[in-house]
Amino acid sequence: MLIGAEFYGELMADGQRVSSTDPPTLQNTVFGWVVIGNVKSIEVTQYVCNSNTLDNDVQKLWEIDVVSVPSNILSPNERNCESLFTDSVFSLLRAKI
């Protein structure tokens, strides 16, 4: 995850653990603990995230996440209730997609 430095102060939380010998340092954040500092030689692997693919994947997740109830097992009163609910309630997450 790459976040701009302008958000640094908002993301940091109380708590820091500094090693008595060498870095790295552990810092508590709103996301949990993160490791900060230099490390000895490591193999670097790059991952690229294509946002178009991510958007499509999220859309597919929402499509398969929808649970539909067969209307033939609902009474007329239950169908009316279900219809009222689906017509009047929406997810803010779905509204952004």
C-alpha cells in the first residue's frame, strides 16, 4: 500500500517499539503495527495492480455476493416485505460502484 506523506500524522497511533540493537522499528498505526526502517539485503518482488481489473473484480464480487430467495417459497406478505426492503434500502458501497 502506498499512501501520501500528507496523511502520515493521521495514520500514526500511540505506540512505538525500537530495537536495542538495529532497526527496523515497529510503529503502531490505524491499520495495526507496521515495520519501518532499513533491513539487510532482501529479494525484491514487484506487484502491479491494474485498477480497471480491480474494479471489475469488485463488481464481480458484488454480483456473486447477492443472495436471491426464490419467490415461490415466500408468502404474498413476505414478498411484499422483501420488495419494500429492496426498493428502499441500498448499500453505500454499492452506490459507489
